[in-house]
Amino acid sequence: FAPHKQYSQFSGLVGLPDYVAAKEGTPGSVIFEIFADGVLAWSSGARRSGEPAIPFTVSLAGVDRLELVVKPAGSEITNCHAVWVNPELKGP
């Protein structure tokens, strides 16, 4: 996403959906990352199915490019369903 320095903040919640925790088999585990102009601005650390969503807030002051990344927290990708909840861009 290209905010073109028009926003001051990006916030919301991240987590794995409830239906993943109810599935049999390997529990999901992912890491959420936010990059601002190619620099890591925030990381959730490993988030697992069944855990509550956690909030994030990132400053976008002077940022031209915002990138949202989700990657498996381990070698298994089964049940790695990621959700960005209520993402919000705030103006200057």
C-alpha cells in the first residue's frame, strides 16, 4: 500500500480465526509483520490458534510504502489462517 505520507498512524488487531482452534490436527502458528518503507516497524512474534487477537499501532509519519506480511511461525503451514481485524489509517 502506498500511503504517500498522507497518514500519521496505522492500527488494528491481528490473530487467527476461532475456527482454526476448533480444527483437528496441527494448530496454526503465524507471525504478523508490518514494514514501513522496507523497514520492519512491528512484529507480533508467534501467534497461535486459540490465542486472543492482539493490537498493533505503527507510526506512518513520512512513510511512502506500507507492507503487511504474514508468515508461518514454524515449518508447518497447516491451519496458518491469518486475520487483520479492523485495520485503520489515521490522517495527519
